[in-house]
Amino acid sequence: MEALDELQYARKEIASLTRLDGKVEIVDFAFEDEKGNLIGVRQNKENELELIARDGCNQSAIETIDKVKQTYARLKILDEVQRKGYKQVKEEILPDGSIRLVVEKW
């Protein structure tokens, strides 16, 4: 997953993740963020990726999941606009944490 590489989160090859509430989740792999949150990744029946935090209520784990989702979305958008003949000319992180991308036709 390219978003994990960009955020410098290393994959851990594990098959299951035991949450702090004792529930065992089947995952394809996991990663650990800089705060020690272990987050599992699996592909569901709709071929969508699900991110599952070991401690689902932990605010820093939720923030990491949001950061991974945002990075993934940004990379998908950039890939798609490049395929359509555009190039990125500007990227700005707004005060609310959202990202504004400016692209132009080559």
C-alpha cells in the first residue's frame, strides 16, 4: 500500500489482530504508527480496504487511520489526473487539515 510507504509505516506480516476488547480480527497485514498503535488492514468482500485499530477508541489510532485514508485518497487522485494528462502544480494543506491540489493540463 503506497500510502503506508509515503507515511513511512512498515508492514507487519500477521494474520490476525487481537483488539484490546479481546475480539480477534482477521487481517491481511498490519502496521504500527509512531505512537505504537497497531492497525490491521484487510480487504473486504467489496474489495475495499478496512483499517482496524487494536484499540478502536484510542484517539491517536483514529487520527492515524484518518491520515492513512487521506494519503491514500490523495495518491489515487494524483494517479488518476496524471493518467488523464494533467500534472500537479500545487499542493496546500489547509488549516482544517484538508488538502487542496491544483493541477493543469500538460
